[in-house]
Amino acid sequence: MNAFVVNLIAAMLRVATPLLLAAVGETFAERAGVLNLGIEGTMFFAAFLGFFVADATGSLWIGLLAAIISGVLAGLLMALLSVTLGVNQHVSGLGITLLLTGLALFAFRLRYGGRSTPPAIPPFPLLDPLPNVPILGNILQQYLLTYVAFLVVAPVAWWLLYRTSFGLNVRAVGENPEAADAAGVNVFRIRYLALGIGGGLMAAGGAFLSLSQLGAFTHGIVAGRGWVAIALVIFGNWHPIKVMLGALIFGGTFALQLRLQAIGLQLPIPYESFLALPYIVTLVALVLAGRNASYPAALLKPYRRE
């Protein structure tokens, strides 16, 4: 039982990593008043581009950098459409998801379509900081991006949003852009910055899947994690630390269903029920938390300076 629990906790952290990175990125965007539904496409394209560049150059780090840059550019594209041009945010985000997903699939078929076996690369290795410690050492055997997500990204995002003037400006723009503008805050610049930062984090989450967890790229690599990340933002009430808790809940549930299937647990229900379990738990948590959610007041509202 101890081994089961230890492996479950270790897997929970790995599964939660891309969700945490993407959800914190979405938190920045929504705190600034923009719902970025391009998150799924951003993660998918970054997963492909990171894999492709790493495969072409032989460097996982260059692949990760390329993926993050693609996410920043996707965020800036979202800003151009929704902030500068004032296009409906739902339409802009879904359009970006469709565009980036299509581009990634097209490029993948051009580059790898003729192979009889799926392409693969050696992924980032697991770090083992405490190899001689039986329980804690096994839990801490994680990828570098997992450490970065939990120990750097989430705390720094909290600090930026709640302890700096930049974070105050982001929250002000998301609550009342007219008042922020009157106080001398450049609403357009803040929203561009928030979407750029958010896009980079979303892309890091997508690249984690192909460069760390799998070492490969498949058509179903993201599997709706972008949409789950949006739900986690609402569950966490637009607070990075609470979002991290939501990512751990989903990651723990997902890891649990994988291990229940692996040990061959016999229940009078179809195995698809196990696959649906994490999403059901997410929906239940979202329903419970969504009743008291305090949305940014200017979310989904385009700003026009008069």
C-alpha cells in the first residue's frame, strides 16, 4: 500500500504539471479581462513545435524555447484580435485553437507522415535529488519542469499579481479598464503583456507533454487539458495558489484511475468510467466552486478608449 500511495503522489505531480502551467497562464489573461480560448491550440502547437525543433536540432532546450516563443506569439495574436481589433473573445480564441491545431497537424504530416512507426526522441530525464531516501526520494523523482511549475511559476505568479505594481495594474485592467486608464495605466499594453506571458506558460505546459512526459508527439497529446485548465482557473477563483490546488486534485484523480486500471481492479463498470473520472471530478469541483466565483468584472468586455 505504501508503494501504491507513493507512486500515486509522484504521478499526481507529473500529471498536474502541464495543467498548472497552462492554468496559471490563463489566470494572467483572465485577470486582465481577456478569456483566451486559444489555450488548447496553443498547447497543441507548442507540443508539436517543441518536439519538431528538438528532433531537428538534437537539443531539448532549444525545442522548449521554440515552444515557449510560439506560445508568446499566439498570445500576442489573441491580443491583436481581441484587444486591438475588438473581435469577440470567444470567436478569437476558438479561431486560434482551430488555426494552430490545423497547422500542427499539417506540419506533422508533412514531416513525419510517411513513417511506419511514430517518431520519438529521448525526453528530459527525471531528476533524483534524494536517491537514498526511500519514500520522499521516490516522490521527488520528477522532471525539472515539474519543479519549476510548483516551486517557481505558481509562487512567482502569486507575487506578481498581488505584490507588485504590475499585478495591481493587471487586476485593475481586468476589473475596471476605464478607471485604470484614467489613472494613467495603459490598458492595451497591460493586456498585451498579460496575454503574452499567459501564452508562454500555456506553451510550456504543452511542451512538457512532448519533451518530458512522452518524448513523442501524437494527435491526442493534449486531450482537452486546455479546457480543463480554464475550469481550474474558475475553481481557483483566479488565484494562482488555489489554481495549483485544483491542478493537484485533477492530477491526483487522473493518476488514480491510471493505477486502478494498471493493477487490474475488477469492477462491474466499463473501463471508460475510469477515463471519465478525472473530468467528472473537475466538473463537480467547478460546480461547487463556481457558485461563489468572483469573475473579473471586465472579463469578455472589449475596451474602447473615448
